Amino acid sequence: MPARRVAVIGTGYVGLTTGACLASLGHRVVCADADPHKVERLRQARVDILEPDLPGTVRDALDAGLLEFTGDTAAAVAEAEVVFLCLPTPMGAGGAADLAAVEAVADQIRDVLPTGCVVVNKSTVPVGTSERVAALLDRADVAVVSNPEFLREGRAVHDFLHPDRIVIGAADQDAARRVADLYAGLDAPLVLTDPASAELTKYAANFFLAMKLSFANNLATVCERFGADISDVTEGIGRDPRIGSAFLRPGPGWGGSCLPKDTHALLTACDQAGVDFPLLSATIETNVTHQRRLVERVTAACGSTDGSLRGVRIALYGLTFKAGTSDLRDSPALAVARLLRERGAELTAFDPALREERPDLSDLVDLVDDPVRAADGAAACVVLTEWPELRDLDWAAIAARMAGHEVHDFRNLLDADRLARAGLSWRGIGRTAAPARVA
């Protein structure tokens, strides 16, 4: 298929990945962003997002002359055949998605869109947003299409270029086909549907993933109660192709930039539509309850009899919502940290992704760049993010700096025997003891 002229509005995870990857497929792409400092850095191929392969993809596309960045949104769309809206849709009042950015850009580009171009909602948006955008544009000569993203942070470039599926929702089948043609050459099933179904597909996918994680975390509690091993149980059920092994690893709860806001947005939409969805509300509540239970466990292990951790120092390892990213948005690690702080704990934290990028978390934790220093005077260590490098820390040096000896591994990441040799007591999640393995 011939190369297309594409405009991408917004250069966050989704927008920058979409623009750079479409350019890598041979299309001519202009990415627009309202932040002039960010635009200038991107023109120099300086990517501030911690995302494997993305800096190189941006640099290669810039060098090939297929990608450019601008702060002028009107200029970006003036000659575009396809315009992608990759804008933030954060959780708004009452849990509903906040569409202010999408609506503002629709108003901004209405009069400069070329005749016959296609506007694509790439952001995660509520059912009915395609109709809303079409009404705001009020252009009979411009089609609006839903093309939700299914990108994982830390794997975004890979997921874009090797998708499980490409979902396109449109009332105009010619517009749908034009969007599908942008992905020509990618080996993935194509799901062509209506806009409402495409929009709901994204929410349903994220809800299902959140549900599996809540299930795994609840199952971990059951395993602890009955002396079972969560890893063996999830391996046993995950090998059933009807279930699958993905998203069955227990942890400190689920979070990130998508699952919390999308589950709440779907629940709010169902409430507004008069649809009772108890499984969805239970999935959200289970996540909150699970995090409280983990904090109760740490509190009891620190010897508290009244639930207070006042004056107790605790070392936290990992603050980002998962390994491979510096993203702190709705991080379950921060949720656990806040619950510990509410009980009076004094928190020191280390995260390998935050050594250079140092967000201001001073009201919550003392963020340090030395993992051994983080353990100074700590009654306990709590592992909250599954960074592989945490396995290779000098745990003997950490033990020497601690006041206590317990490591609460809420990712089941560490080697219990190695910690024991360092004089530390390991406690995982969903396990009553260190796992025994049969050779």
C-alpha cells in the first residue's frame, strides 16, 4: 500500500509509539504536542519516556525523514490523510473518563481538517466517544473511527509492530479500510466492527486483565491459609488454554496508567446505563482489600499490637507500577506505601528507574539511589516492583544495615535461600515457606 500522510496529536506513550512505529512502516508522520520543550527534545531524538526500543525507533524515523515534531496542531493536520487523537483521558469526577483534552483538540482542528481525511480515536475512551467527536467536528466530509491501542508499557514498540489483533470500529467501511491499510504488512487478525463495539473492546480487555489479577491475589490468600504454593497452583491452572498463564502472578495489587481508570470508567458507565455489574465492582474492591491485607501483614510482623507503625522504619524496593518503566501513575507500590505511611511508618525507598529521574515524593518516602542505604535502621524490607536487578543486590550488606531481619517479597522475586544465607527471613505472597522444587 502507498505511504500515507499521518498526523498524531499527543506524544505520550501511545502517541509517540504510534507516530514512530507508523513512520517505521513507511508513512510520513507529523506528531504534534502542546509542550514546546518536549517538542524540541523530540526533534533531537531525546525521548524522556523509559520505553525499550522507542528512542531508537524515533531516531531512525527522524533520520529517514519520515517523522517530524511540531507544536502547531493546525499545521500538523492541514495535509493529513489520517489524524490520530492520542490524548490523555484521566479519571474524572465520579470515576468517569475525562474527555476534556479530546474535546478541546476536536474543536481546535475542526476547521483545518482536509476534506476526506479520517480522524481516529486511539485513546481509551468511553462508548459513544466516536459519535461525540463526530458531532463536535460537524464535518460530513470527515469520518471518525475508533482504533483502540493494546500496548503494554515496557513492550510498546514490540506490541505495536507485533499486535495480537487490530480492532477498528467505523460506520464508514471505506474509512475503516483506509485505517486498516496503515497496518499493511503486520501479521495480525483484523477485527472490523462498529465504533461502540471497538470502544467497549478496550474497556472489556482491561477489565478482564484486572479481574485475573484480583483473582490471583485472592487465590494467594487461599494458598497461604491452606499451605499451598501459589506458583504451582497458577502453573497448574494456567496450562489450561481456556485460562492461560498471563496475569496470574500475585503482587501488591494492580495499577498503572490504564487498569484503574478504565475499570472505574466502565463501572461508572454501567451505573449510568442502569446495568448491574457486580463482578466489576468486586474486582476493584478486591484490589483495595488485598493491599490493606498486605499492610496488616507487615504491621504484625513489625511487632505492632495496636496497628500503629509510628516511628518504625521500613525499606521499600520498587515504586514504579511495574518493572521496565519509570511510570508511577496509580502504582500499587505507592498505594501500599501510602497505607504504611498512614500508620506512621517512616519509609525509605529505592527504585532503579528513579535514580536519575527523581520525582518529588518527599511527603511519602525518602527516595535514595543506594539500595543498601535504603535499609538503614529498617525493621523490614518490602519488595513492591519486580525489577530483576533486585535479585542481585548485596543482601548481606542490606542485612547488616537493618534493625530487623524480615523481607516481605510481594512479587515472589527473590531467592529465599540466598536471603537466608545473608541472615534474612524471606516471606513471599501465596506461600507459607520458601518454595521447594523437585529436580
